[in-house]
Amino acid sequence: MTNKQTVKFGDICREVKLTTKDPIADGYERYIGLEHLDSGSLKIKRWGMITEDNPSFTRVFKRGHILFGKRRPYLKKAAIAEFDGICSGDIIVLEASEALSTPDLLPFIIQSNAFWQHAVSTSSGSLSPRTKFSALKAFSFNLPRTQKQESLKRIFQLSLNTIQCNQIALNSLDNLKNSFSDRFKSAKNCVELSELLEFTTSGSRGWAKYYNDTEGALFIRITNMDRKSLKVDLSDKQFVKLPTGSSEGVRTKLRSGDILVSITADLGIISFIDPDFNYDGYINQHIALCRPNKGKVNPRYLAYLLASKYGQKRIASLNDGGAKAGISLRNLQTLKINIHDDQKQNEIVNILQQIDFNVECLKDSLSDIDKVFKTALDRCF
């Protein structure tokens, strides 16, 4: 006898079609739109207040229901409601039927890759494809027998709780790091950025003819810069093959300790070139290269300062106010900032580096747990 039975999604789940004409009078306070659902997460972290935004939604959900985003299902938006409220018409409200002996297993069935593939394949529309419950009902999958469902639920719930705890820890570290903005601001020594730098430059506009898809030196663009960390993101590499002895290459070649600042479009993203950045690298014209004078400032301290809320406000004040956002190198050099003495700089850097190390460890842990969790889902259903 097999430990699984083949069922259709419509056999173990039904669509809830509760509505309200007056949500406030009916006691509802919060609403959920697609923008409040995070891809791949069963946790609802955001919502809107009905009295503040007066949404036109009429669909009702209750605590424990699953809110499934039927528009653009490839975004994989589905979450468990932890309160009563109303939601967008682009959300299908689901609940387990009596045929599912372990109702708490339903959200995990929905999180399986096979289910999302079915949702995507049954969606229609070119710009904003949508699926519907009548199509989801036909999804066929292997459901474990009753005696195994409860143990699977406990395993999946434990994995989910671990992921959520790690996410809470990450948010706490992020808040702790943001609190250093006040420490940067409280420094007494006010200087111009130019006083702390050996030089400032930006990339060349004429390097397109040197682009190469597979080899050469790394060509850093704003897309390689990340607001959430000082690291250069190398998941999308572009290369350049410069002629030997190129003066442009000498001027803009990256060195350990350099600070990169985006000066057009998405202003003020900061990246720091670590000693372990083992590449020849250059920048394009949308990025300023600031090379700190190590005798006057700890380069990593300066990078942390510029990336802090305090530093970002100072950089934003330099925007020239034109039709397109932009900062000139001259204005960037005149940026006035408060800095601490050498000892305090080193203390702050040591703390922030430890926070960054813990963040990376947690991210690696989250990634590993998430892979195991999703692999288990796919094998079980």
C-alpha cells in the first residue's frame, strides 16, 4: 500500500467568497493588497489601514485563511492571515476543506514548486497575467496519508519558524546598524570630503567599444552596487578589455580601500573595495571613485558614514535639482561631514564589521534552511 494518494487541489481546498459593503461598520480595520505580500513568504509583515486609505475592496478574509495573489502568479505571493480584514480582488481567499485531515498542511502544499508552476501555466493575459481558482482546482498532486500528514506539518512548521526567527534577527541587526547614524552625526570635527581624499574621479563615457562578454577586467555599474551592504554585487558581470597603457584605465582602476558613490539615477549608493576584491576593476561614468587618504581617515569608516542615514541625507542635499538626478564631482568633494577622531573611528568600524559578519552568517543560514525547506516540499507533494 502506497503512503501517498493522488488528489486534486479542489478536493482539499475551497475558495472563500465572503464580502462586506461597509468594512468599518462590520468591525474590520486592516486591508491587504498585493503590495503587502512578499514573494515566497507565508508571513504578512505589512498592511494598510482602512480608515486612512479608504480602499474600495469588498472581499473579506478571516484569521487562518490563505491569501493567494492570482495576478502575476510567477511572483509566488501567498500568505497566512493572522487577523481579520479585507483584501484586493487580485487575491483569492482560500481555506482547507474537511477532506484535508491536517488543515495546517495547506499553506505548505501551496508553497511547492509544482503548485506554482501550475498557477503560472494556467494564467492568462500578456501584461498582467492572472489565474483563477477554477484553474487551480485542477492541480493534481500526491498527498501523504493521514498518519504522515501531522508529522510533516510539524517539520514544515519548525522550518518556517526557524526562517522567521532568523529574519527577525536580521531585522534587529539592521536596526542596530541604522542606529549608528546618530553616532556619525554627533561627531564634532566638521570637514569637507575633499580634505579626506587623495582624489576623486568618475568613469569614462567612451568604453562601450571595449566591452567583452566573457573576459577582461570587471566593469562596475550602478547595478553592481547594493544599498543594503557595502559589497560589490558580482552576480551580473560586465567586462572590458582595455588597450595596454590606457590612461583612462590607469585613472579609474580600482584599489583596495576605494569608495564608490553612484552620482546619477539612484543617487548615493555606496560600495567599498575590500582587500579581498581580487579583480582588476573599472567604473563607468555614473559612478564616482573616491580614494581616501589613509593618513586622514579610516577608509572603511568613511564608507560606513556615507552609507548611513546621516551620510545619505548629506549626499541627497547635493542633488543639482535638474530633470535627471545627478551630483557633480565638484559638489561631491564639497560635501561637509562630521567625523570622529582616529580611535573612535576604529571602534565604530570594529562594531559595524562584526554586525556585517553576523548578517552574512544569518543570510547564509537562511539560504541553506530555505533550500532544504523547498526541497522537502517538492519531494513530499
